[in-house]
Amino acid sequence: MNITITGRNVEVTPALRKYAEEKIGRFDRYLTSITEAVVTLSVQKQMHKAEVQIKANGNHIQAESSTEELYASIDEVTAKLDRQIKKLKDKITGKRSREKFARTVSDESWTKEKRQVASSPSSEEMAPEEQMIIEREQHEMKPMPPDEAAMRLNTDGREFFMFTNAESGQVNVIYKRKDGNCGLIEPAAK
């Protein structure tokens, strides 16, 4: 893994560089496909901020943290990344286990009961009233212009991004279109 550490308004000392490299380098144990990690350390007024972007096998993982001490910001951002990387790994291994399960379903040695369980409808086949929310996320939404939201959408590697529009003060959603451009959803004025 290639780790790049830069500082804005702060000198990156050898001790600070070593600390950040050790913290970020341990994610190689979870995902061996991590190719690059970019760490940006900055100081603005009394807040010390650590931002990390990790590229792993086509996935972009990003986290940031601001505290009153730079080492604490690094600790906090690595804790956030730890949760995201474990979630990604579970998603990858979960997909593999579902594929393995699907292969074993086709095996002739399965009993009738097991075949019925395996052929139960997936979430796509379920009627809308039968579907349920299985995951819930909460994100801090800082006000930003739509251009910045589009940039963040591309760096996070997501399909859509919800944000507070700095110009209107309303919640907007920006999403990736099939043609490669972005679309913006704004609430209609009444």
C-alpha cells in the first residue's frame, strides 16, 4: 500500500508521519486490495483535522475527523475507517457466501425443504409492502454548493449523495446518471 501524507498549515514531523503510517497501514490486514491511502493533516484555528481517502479494488473509502489535537484526530479517523472497511469486507465476503450458497442449491443431494427455503423470493421479487429497511445510516450534512457535492460524490464512489444546499438551505440529492453526468434533485417550491 502506498501511503501519502501531506500537511496544510502544519509541518508533518517524522514522529507524526510514523504514527499516521502505522495507524493507516494496519488496514492492510483487513483488505489486501488496498492500493493507495492519502492522508491530509491540517490545522485551522484551534481545530486539528485528519482526512483519509483509501482506494481498494475500485472502492473509495473516505473519512475525516476534527479534534483539538492532531493525534486524537488520527485516532478518530482510523476508528471511522475501521468500521467502513469491516463493513466493506463483510459485504464482499457476504456476496461470496451467497454465491457459494447458490451453487450448492443446484446440487441434487438437497432435500425438498432446503430447496424451498433456498428458492424463497429475494428482496427484488418481494411486493413493496413486504420490503423492510435493513440498514440505516446517519450522516452530518454540512452546507455546500452543488458543485462541491458533485465532486464529493465522485471521490466517495457512491451512486448518490444527500447534502444541504448552501445557496437555498434545503436538502438536495445529487446522483450519478447512466450517461456519466450528475443529476440534482431539489424540493419543489409550493
